[in-house]
Amino acid sequence: MAGTKRGGTAAFSSRPLFFRPFSPWLAACTKALTFHITGRFILELSNQKGETGDMQKDELYSIGEVSRICNISKKALRFYDQLGVVRPDMVCRENGYRYYSRETLLTVPVLKYYKQMGFKLEEMQGLVGGNGYYFLKQNFLDKIDELKELEQSIHNSFVSVKEWYELIREAQMVVQNPEQEISVKYIQPVECCYLEQDFSYRYMDSIINIDWVNYLESVENEISGPVILKFPSYEDKMNGTCTRAGILQKAVRPFAPGTGRTVYGGIMAASVYHVGPFETIGEEYGRIRDWAASRGYVCGPECYERYVVDYWTTRDPVEFVTEVVVPIAREEKRTGEESRPSKLPLRGKPFRPENGEMLRMAP
């Protein structure tokens, strides 16, 4: 062993030959990871010579333990770290392992509740940072407004899907009864968006109506239910000479100023279903006209075609189902006066169908 002579006495250095000075960080503290009896890591920070102040033991959790305790994936925890929402309290330089304090671990349930309330991770950054109640209040008010709009949007989607489903069910019931009889019914009034257009018996263009869709977008409204075309004269429609029609559908949003609107219904009408191509619908108008005349009704003058199953649902004309609707009124004769139709329902004189006629409510 190497030594030095001091005052004639040999003295040996206690410093090992392999010793090299520690880095400043290692000089400040050395870490010793040991297993706690519960399986948790304990990071022991022991003071070294030259340190100032006391360092306390701090219990840390590995990323795997946080994943197990909080029922969250390791991938999510790493993503939270990238966003700065939940950062580990220590990352080991040697292997990159993440370790979290108990206080940081308890942030995870808070994030889960914010997620339940509809907050995005980006929005949570400011919320979990310990901001004051005024900051939270403003963020909550903004989120309430956002969720109200989302709730309305989901409701509109639900109504649209449900009503389309009901139309398919209606068509199936009609097809199961090939003998379609004319019936009298009261049509409940429904407020609809409305646009008048040229009509040329090109049904596909009239039903899947690009101008109509663009118009609804321009007035920021949405619709549901069947496409309905209103014709000013049932006779012109029957004879193939109609040149104008109004398209209408039920609105699901409040009307914006300037939106075209009309009310479908609020009338007594003769109704019959037509199954098959639209080009043969004219036959149903002839049936209604003859039926009404034989029972003392007058028709029209307008008429409606309510497309239950059309090009929106299928491209097979054989499966098309259309309800033809013609307003009717009782024809009354008065002494010295010409016959003229009376408006229905008559005040003080309830409407009663003739024997054998069906009276039903509109779906």
C-alpha cells in the first residue's frame, strides 16, 4: 500500500484508490430505494456532510401503483404528463421511471370528475392548478352553456332518428294491407319550415331537394319527419299540369327571423296511401274525388303528398309509400243560394263521418 512519512511515522490514506469526487447533485443527497412492507417504494433522502436544512422522508408511488390504485392506464398517465395535467414528482435519470407523491395521486379522481362533467383535458389544466373560485365559476358557466347546446343537438338527433324509424314502421304496416281504403281524419297542426319552388314531376329532385337543404342551412334550422309537398290544385296535380309546389318539413329548432314557415294540418282531410312508383299517384286523386262526391264532400282546392318511404330510404320505386292528403268539407245547400263548401269543423255542429267511413287521428 502506498503511504507518506510524517515525523518518521508511516501513515496510510483511508481514501480508496478508485474514489472520484461526487457531482453536486449526488453530493447533496444519495437515494436509497427500499421496499416498504406494503410493496410501495420509499425514497430515503439522507443528509450528507455539508448539507443545510432537514430533508424528510417522502412516500412515492410508481406509475404501475398509481395505475392500479386509481384504475387508470399507464398510457393515460404518460399522456397526462405530456399535457402537464398530472406530472410525476420524480423521474429517475437512470431508467426514466416516474414516481408520484400521495398529493399528486389524489389529483387523478379530480380529473375523472372533470371528465364526467364534460371538460376536455386541455381545459382541466387551469382547473386543477389551484385557481380561485371565481376562475372555476366562470369556467363552469361557460361549460353549462356549451352543454346546453350539446343537449339540444343530441335531442334533435334523437328526434330525427326516431321519426325516421317510425316512418319505416308505418310503411311496413301499409304494405301488409294491400287494400288501401280512403279514410277521413283530422290532421294535428304542426309548424313547419316552408319553401315554394317550381315543380316538374321530377320527384327525386323534389324530394332529395338540394335547394331545400341549402335553404335550411342558410336559416340555421333543422328538420325532421317526412318530406311533404303542397300543391295549389289537386286537379292540376292529378292531371299532370301542376307547375308549382311548396316543400315543408317539421322544424326542430326555433325559427330564425325571415324563415319561411307554414302550418301543416288543423284540417279535416280525405287520406289514402299509395304504394309504388310516384308516377301512378294520380290514380289516388281520382279515387278521392269520386269518393268525396258520393258522400257529399267537396275537395281541395289544395292537396298534400306526404312521402313515408321515398328516395331517402330506398331507390326501389316498388317500395315507395306515399300518403295522399286532400282537405275536404261538407257541401251544404241553402234555399236560394248555390251550393258552397262549409269550413270544418263547424262551430256548434260537430263533424260526424258517414256510415262506413273511418275517422282516425294523424300519426
